[in-house]
Amino acid sequence: MRYFIDFCKELVEERRRHKDNSARKDLLQLMLDAQLEGHEKLDKKTEQELKLENVTDWRTKRGLTDVEIIAQCMIFFLAGFDTTATTLSFFAHSIATNPDVQEKLYQEIKEKLEQESPNYDNVQKLTYLDMCLDETLRMYPIGFLLSRESKEDCIIKGLKISKNTGVLISTMTLHYDPRYWPEPEKFDPERFSEENKAKQIPFTYLPFGGGPRICAGMRLAQLEFKMAVVQMLRKFRLVSCDKTEKKIEFAKAGLLKPKNGVWIKIEHR
């Protein structure tokens, strides 16, 4: 953690030093623009005296502090790297134990991309890869619990939920409910064909959350995943080995992780 904290601090300082010469409008620059001069290290006493009543007050009287900017940078580093890496591990296990799926995916990559290097535009043509990603995230939703807060009193199926109450949503329970997903333990990318997606009940598939607070890094994660898979399957075939678990056991952790790791064998094509 110390490495990431120091690295993010350096990013912030470097951007400040080159602010006049930078035309960048990425997330870091937007956060720096949201700072108020002199409020980089706002103390609690000063903050309490600001009397913030609405978003305009927050923007004009408070802004962001350095600690908040660095925290957001770290979240993007860790969430963007770790979750995609774990998804790739679960995907590798899924196609190693389902060679017919892997072969179909490999043929799609060969036919639609030929010798092109994967990029943002051409990976959008890989519809079966999209289906494989969606099915991987159905079976292995990395964020298996979503938290929300009720904005007002409401009653859902006889259960009263008071205003400002925290609500936990089990993504895993939804994704394995046989009412929505027949044979939920089976890895079947065809669930996400255009025809089948049109039949899906809204909010029964939530790997990135849903609504206005859906994951901000969703498109980046999807792109990273697709580019990695294309390069991997062009060169290698993934197969089961003696240590490959038939069913992955999960660790007790804040995000979904395999308890014993993922073991497969990799062969050159």
C-alpha cells in the first residue's frame, strides 16, 4: 500500500508541476481542477466551519483535498488491475474445462481479426468473446455484494425499508437463481446471445452494479479483458491438468477470489 500511496502522490505533484503545459482532461486533471487553492490539506475544524448545505457550496467552499484525490487514484489502480486479473483467471478455468467453447472463440478471433493487433474498435466485432465475458461474470461476479442506501421510506413485498437504511444486494444469489438462469452451475455463453439477452429480466445480472452508480470502470475492464484474451488465445491453448478443480472453491474475502488459486495447463498452438 505504501508503494501505491507514494506513487499516487508523485503523480499529483508531477501534474501540478506541468499544469500549464498539459492539455490532458483525464480523471486526475478533473480532480485537481476541483480543488480550491489553500484547501489541499483542509483541517477538520476549518471544514466544519464552512457550513456546506448543497453541491454548489461543496464546489465553491471546500473542493477536494490531496488525500481524497490520492485515495481515488489508488482505487482505480487496485480495482482496475486486481478485478480484471481475477476475472481472467476464472475465464481461463472456464474455457480450459470447456474446450468446445474455447475452440469456437479461437475460430472467431482468427476469422474476424486475422492478423490485426487488438484495439478498441476491432475487438467490438468479437461477439462470442462478449458472450464468454458475460457468462464468466455471471458465474464469478467479482463484486458479489452491492451496497446501496434507501433515499426514502418504502415497502417491498411487505418488508418496510426506512429512509437512509443500508441495503446489501447479493449478486451471487441473483446470478445462480434457476428462475432466471436454467442450470446455473453450467458455463454457457449462449445465455448472452442477442436473442437470449432480449429475454433477460432487468436487474437479474449485475456484475458491474446497475443504475446511476454502475461501475465507472466497466468499459475499461471490458477492453482490458478482451485484448488480453485475444493475445493469449492466439498463441496458447488452455487445458485441464491434474490440479484443475472441477468446481472452484471461493476464499473468504471482500471480493470474489479462488481459495486454492486456479490451476490449468498452457500449451503452445
